[in-house]
Amino acid sequence: MKKVVIAGPSGARALVGSGVGSSVAVLVAGEDAAAVGDAVAALRAAGLEAAGWVGDPSAAEVREMALELFPGAEVVPDAG
């Protein structure tokens, strides 16, 4: 089963080169649109599935968006 990690921009960037494979997708969430976009771009360049959410990372909508973007995946709590 694929896992979706919800992470802030810095936590998401830490996943680049960490050895996580294709079984992980990342939803980057944060208030700073530029930081979210940069983190998503870095993840995608590293070959990971990634999407971004600009807004409060603790909002219930973030989890809902992760489930919608990556159907059937298990959502893992915020990685930072």
C-alpha cells in the first residue's frame, strides 16, 4: 500500500535522497507558497510523487486532499 506523507517544506526536502521509494508520495503543506512550490519541485526532480497545499498544514482539508490525490493510500502524520 502506498503511503502519503504530509510534510512541511523543510521536512519534505529532507525526504529527497533519503531512500524512500515509489511506495511513498508527499503532500507538502505550508503557509509560504514559494517554499511549498520549491519543495514539490525538488521532490518531483528526485522522482517522488508530490503535490502541494498552501495553507494551514494542520487543516482537515490537507488530509482530505491527500486522500483525493492519492486514492487508496495510507496518510502518515506530518513529518515536519
